[in-house]
Amino acid sequence: MILNLSGVMEIILHSHEYYFMNDSKCPVPKEQQPTNEFIELSKSSIFSWPKTKKSLILVLIKFWLVSFALFLVISSGSVYFQTAVLKYVLLSFFSSLSVPILISIKLYIGWNHIFKRLTSEKIEYEESGWYDGRVWIKPLTLKEKESLIASIEVKPILKNLIQIFSIILVLALSGILLFQYINF
């Protein structure tokens, strides 16, 4: 027997919607329920990038290449860099890493927020505005379902984001050290 995790997730998500639809005691608006927030974030064009590590790496490389070209054009206007071409190219290379760093931070913040909402015992929600915040304690069955979604779907995404962010950060810091201690 082969366990298909996406099939398990579909069953959990379906039973979650059924649970909320039939439970009149749930005061949380549908768009603020953690599982529905997870589904919406997964469907988002930007936040769907880290679904697989390969797709995230490809997207970040594309953004890095575009920003590298842009940083080259911006740096080419400097009189100082016209005499030191290697320094000019390396500076553009390392400073263009700031774009993938910012993108990965944005993705991590969004997915971490969903992870915390899914694993929390309580759901904070708003009924009509910022001034009427309420808290609802999840029933045990819902808490177990959302914890499963968090561990199977969201946790690997966060792990991939941390790994990729670490690699980019090491490259950027090595560039800073290179310019700090080596004289061109």
C-alpha cells in the first residue's frame, strides 16, 4: 500500500470545510480560518513558488540574474568602476543578491505566519474590524488536522526557505568580506 500525502491532505481539507460548515459554534469567519488561509496562500502566485525546492531556486535565480543586470547598468555609470572592471562586476554580483534575500524573507514571513496559525491552540480573529479582536479555542479534532497540515505541507516549505536563505546569505557575506579584506 502506497501512502499518497496529497490524497491525505485533500481528505483533511475536505473534512475541515465540512466541520466548519456544520459547526454552528465556530465564530471564526471563513476567510480567517487557518486552513482556508493556507489554501489561499498556496494558490497565491508568489507564495506558491516554494512548494518545491527546485521551483523556488529557479525563481530566485531568475530574479538574481535580472537584478544583476540592473546593478551592472547602475554601476556602469560610476567613474570609479570604469577603471576597475573586476571590482565593478563583483560588486554588482554580490549586491544583486539582496533581491533574492528580500524575496526569501517575504516568503518565510508569510509561510511562518500560516504555520503558527495552524499549530496554535487558539485562533485570533476579527469580526468586523481591528477593535473587536476575539479568540476561539480550537476543538481537539480540528487542532490535530491543522497540525498535520502544518507538519506535512508547511514545515518542509519553511525548511527549504531557511536552507536557501542561508546559502544566499553566506554568498552575500562572503562578498562583504571579500571587499573588506582584499584590495583590488
